[in-house]
Amino acid sequence: MATPAKRFAGVRAVLFDLDGTLIDSAPDLAAAADAMRVKSGLPSLPLSEYRSHAGSGARGMLRVAFGIGPEDASFDARKRTFFDEYEACLTARTVAFAGVQSLVDRLLSAGLAWGVVTNKAERFSLPLTAAMPLFNSASAIVSGDTTPHAKPHPAPLFEAARRVGVLPGQCLYVGDDLRDIQAGQAAGMPTVAACYGYLGPDADVDSWKADAGIHSPADLLKLLELP
């Protein structure tokens, strides 16, 4: 297998997952689920209980808050309520991870485009990114329902590459979930695991076989050999 330096040599654009990779949205996701929990007469849970499950969205939050999954008869109704609660607090506590703005600024100054490919629905991803100045320079925001398929299918990544105006193989994809790495590999893109993100409690990052892993956003600059 090519070394990371060689694997990344032809990169002209960097695509990122959103939640857990660029932004820390766990506080708002958790607040939405916890509000439901309290309204149901249950005691509030700390953010720490929710954080590692944030990458699974509604499924993860409802699992923590109520101990239910998609197989539960009440799941769909609770999911709709969760979406309404989350929409109401979408950007109340969400911030970019430390170092992300500097990373984006350095990519742009080096002539690299960047964009987002998330499984978050456009209902949430578009107003969220529109509200955060960080995303003003993004060349693409592709959501979970922008194309007929969500990750780990490569279709959203192909669409992002098209919008950016580069070939898929000229994009690097960075994400904090196995689905991200699978999607990037299926699209023929070099991949980087964001090991600082919302890794699930049972995540085995080594088994994902990403081309590299980073423990902070700034580490990506080293991989790309950007000072």
C-alpha cells in the first residue's frame, strides 16, 4: 500500500464529514433528547452519557435517552419528536472543533478546495452550516438526502467531487465513523479517520483500514505536508 504522503500527493480537495469531524454538535443533539426525557418524567442525564453516541444521530440519542431502537413500536414517533426538538436548538451550543478554522484557512491558502459530505438531512445540515461563518468558503455541502443514497454508499462523495469540480480520486475524505471510511474507499478517495470525533463505544479504528488517522484537526496539515 502507498505511504500516506504518496497516497495524498494528488489531492486537490478535502471533503469532511460534519458532526464529530468539523463540528461538536453533541451538546445540541443531547439537549434535544434530554428535553424529551425530562418531559417524560425521567431524570436528566449528563452530556457524557450521550456524547459517544452522537454520530448515530436520532438512533443513538434515543437509545441513550429511552433505551429504545428502531425495532421499538414507539421509535418512529419519538424520532419525529426528537427532530422537532433538535431543529429548535440546532445551533444553540454547537461549535467548530478547536483548530478547524485554522485548518480550513490553511487549505484555502494552499489552493485546496474543501467541502462537506454528511448523513445529516438537509433539513438540519443546510440551516446549521448557513448559520456558521466557517462554512462560507465550502465548495460543497452534500447531505444524507441530497442524493438517493447516504454513506456508506459513495454517491454523496461523487456528488461533492462534481460540485467542487475535481475527480473523485483527487479528493481526500475525512470522517469519524466506519461509514465515512467505507464511502471514501468505495469512491476511490484516500481516507483519514478523525480519531478525536464521536467514535462509538465499540469502535475499532484500526479495522477501518483508513489511509491514516488524526487525533486533532491540525494533524491533517502534517499529512498533507502543509506548514
